[in-house]
Amino acid sequence: MNTLTRWAGAIFLLTATSVVSAQSWGPRSLEELKEETLRRAQHGEGPIGVVKMEDAERAVAALHDLERDTWASAWADIGREYLVRAKAASSLEEARENYYYAWRYFDVGRWPTEKHSDGKRASYEAGVGAFREYGLLLDPPVETVRIPFEGKEIVAYLRLPNGVRPAPLVFGMNGLDSRKEGVMAGSDAYIQNGVAAFAIDMPGTGQAPLLIDVGSERMLSAALDYLVTRPEIDASRIVVQGRSWSGYWAAVMAYTERDRILGAAVHGVGIHHYYQPEWQTTAVKSLEYLFDLFPARSVVYGVDSMEDFLAYGPRLSLVERGLIDQPSALMFLVNGEQDTQQPISDLYLMMRHGDPKVAWVNPDGGHMGRSEKWSGGRIQAEVVRPWLMRQLGVEPKR
């Protein structure tokens, strides 16, 4: 290693181990962040997603620095406006729409993690409350379920389609920076096709009772134990949907729960190379991510420094865990060749080991396969959801 490389590595490690309150993990300046935020709002891209453009412009105008609480308050202030409107609404439809937007703005405010800022924590909690009010006004409504687990509880959502009993079910998990509320908010297509939807925070996120570690999938198995006791659910027809980081947990469940599920969509494939220091030291600077990628990734392990983060990850590898060559339920591997957050090499590694798998790779796609031609919504609607429903024996109608 030459002198320049050693100095660059030392500077990078020093920056990574410094715990500060600002969004110091870039990769954008304040003006660049404002510009990119508005671009994503205009196109409905994550993490901004479905918001009103005039509201996004107001939020961006309130960003006067890169402090995490500034970001939180810029969006949460708008969320509170919609919450007031929801409570004063004169019709169910008006209340439902306003609770939805209240949740959306609170959710953007807590992004990418509520665990590093008081303002983001408050925005997250307000968003959970707004979402539950919204979910109760849907037809069919969203049920909050609480499952006892190791002296704590698993909090999750269940939505059952009208007129289908027992119903097949999609077991959905959020990614690193999304939450179970977003998973359930996207359940309409399943419900309209007679498929139940379940949403749970993956380990280390939201209300999950465990951090990410080897064996944390036991909380997912406990949730599955609960679901199969519900007479409204067809226990013989359950599939798993992972997205981004939770693609890992979908793959793990395909091995550990292969006798209880019909398949798993591993949408975003981080299973071995992803956990290696060589990948992480580059990936945390990805321009695909809006900001704070390292803090979001490290907090799910419960570590602060880059040194501890890099040492923690490798043991999660499915190669290290001895799972990759084991029998599994059928897996559907989905990603983009140009992904800068999760290495495409992991998808090809999975293809070469264990039982046969199905794959969809976008040669021009970035994270989760997204590209100009293939938006995240299109991939969900035309690729992932139809595959999952067909595994359940349901031919999508819409």
C-alpha cells in the first residue's frame, strides 16, 4: 500500500468514526441536496416518493443547514398541517387522504433512520400514529397485530382481502430505510387480487425487537408462527417479499422456512460480497443514496464507528453461515447490473449455489433494478408482484 493510499484510508476512517449531529455522510452539499430532493419529488422517487410538489418546495425552502433535526422539522411541520386537516375532515375520504399525506411527510422527516436524532424520532412516532389512523379508514382496514416475543413484542400489520377465506398471504418486510408502514401502504394490488398482506419491520429498524445479527430471523419465524394460527389465512399458501436490505432476510427465510413458504422474492441481493469491507468502504459513498448511508447501515447493527461496522458485517454472509448450498424454497432474485449499494456479484453467486433459482436483472439498472425505463413502481407492478401472486396460485387481474 503506498503512502497516499494509507493517508486516504486514515482520513476516511477518522471521518467515519466521528459521531456528529449533522448529515455529514453526504454525499451532497446543502444546495445539491435541495436540488436532488426536488428532482426526486417531481418523479416520485425514494425516499421522497408520493408528495405534492408544492409541499416539497416548502420543505426544501426550510432547509438552511444539514442538521438532522432541520430535515426532520422541514417535513414534519407539513405533516402536522395534514394531521390537523384529517382530524377536522367532514368525510371519510377527506380524512383518509389527509392522514395518508400526514404519514408521508412524517415518514420523509424521519428518513433514513429515526435512531440518530430527537426530531427524527418524533417524526417517526407521529408518522406511525398517522398511518394507523389512515389504515383504519381503508376498506378492508389494516389491523395492528402484537405478537409476544422474548419478553418484548413484535408489532406488525395485517390486511385481509374482503370475501376470501382462507386467504393466501404475502409476508412483506421493509428495507434499511423504509418501514413496515410503507410496505403496507403498497398492499392494494394484493388485496384487489384476493391476497392478504402482512408487513413487519426487519431486524434493526422501526419497532423490531432485535438488531441485525446472526439468528435474528427468529423474530420473523415467530411472526410466521403467529400467522399460521389465524384461520383467515391459508397457511399452505404464504410467500415472502424482501426489498433492498430485507432481500437478505427473504433469502434466509427461503432456507430456514422452506417447508412453510412457497417462494421468496429477493429484491435487492446482498448476501455475501455486500458484507465485506472492500465493498462497504466504497458503497457508503453511493450517489444513489440521498444522504446518511453509513449512519443508516451502522445503526441496525448497534455500532457507531466504521471499524466496528466493517468487523460486524462479514459473519452475516450466507457463505459464512453455511446456508448458501442448503435446500431452499424457490427464490426470485431481482436487481440491477449497475447497483452501487448492493453488488450484482451476490446475485450471480446465489445463482451458482444451492437449488435452482429464477432471476431478473436490468442491465442498465441501479439499486433494485431501477432505471429510467424501469422505475421502481414498474418493477413492482410488472415483475415482482405478479411472480409472487403466481407462486400463490393467483393469476393477477390488475
